[in-house]
Amino acid sequence: MTDTKTPYGVIHSGGTCKDDYPNMRLYDQPPPGGSPVKLQGPAMRAFKAAEVRYGKRTGRMWRAIPLTGSWRSCSLQTQLYRSNTTRYANPDGSLHCRGLAIDVSTASPNQAIIVACLKAEGWHRFSPDREPWHHSFFRTG
């Protein structure tokens, strides 16, 4: 396992698939009934900061960044990978399992603003051409 210091705290990654780090946090993203977001604590703090930044950029105090996914269990990632090895990452390399990746809804307006707000908080787009929705925290994988 590798520990990496970020401005929001230490994140864990590397090694075989691991989806139960002690610093995992769950966020019931408003509005009520919204998608739950599960990330490592530092990634969660950076995501929430990006939502505040997004709100300010669009004339509000806060605005949700709509997601289609965040954390996945190693078991689910294994199933997805086996079903389509070109679409899904190997579980040992998946940052979704580690709570360090999000998938932003591409149906949301303001994509360029969302990307800029996430980037300002340490999020990176994995492959803008192939997967414009996929962002990882403090890692480019």
C-alpha cells in the first residue's frame, strides 16, 4: 500500500484491490434522495470543496456536482471487469474501489465549469477523449 499526502490529508492506494480503508466516508449528497457518494476522507473533502466552488462559479453558495458513480466494491469491480475488459479497469488498478474516483454525469450542464472546479481541488480527468466523466483524486489513473 502507498500513502500519499495531499492538501486534504493522506490517501491510500496501491497493491491488490482494497475497498475498506478506515478513512472511507459516506456523503448523502443533497437533495434528499440524491446519490450517495463514498470516498476516502481527503477525496471527500476535496469533492465537497469543488461543490462549493461550483456553486460560487454559478451564482450560488453551493451546488451539487451530479455523479453517476463513486466507490465500487472489489467484488463488483471484478464482475464488471470480467464482463468487459475494455470498458472497466482491473480491480487491482481501479481507483473506484479505493474511494479515489468519481464519474460525473455528462448530462449535467456546465461541464467545463465542473471540470475546472474539480481540477482546482486536486481531481484529474483520466482520459478526456475516452472517458470524459471519469475523475480521480490526486492520481492520474
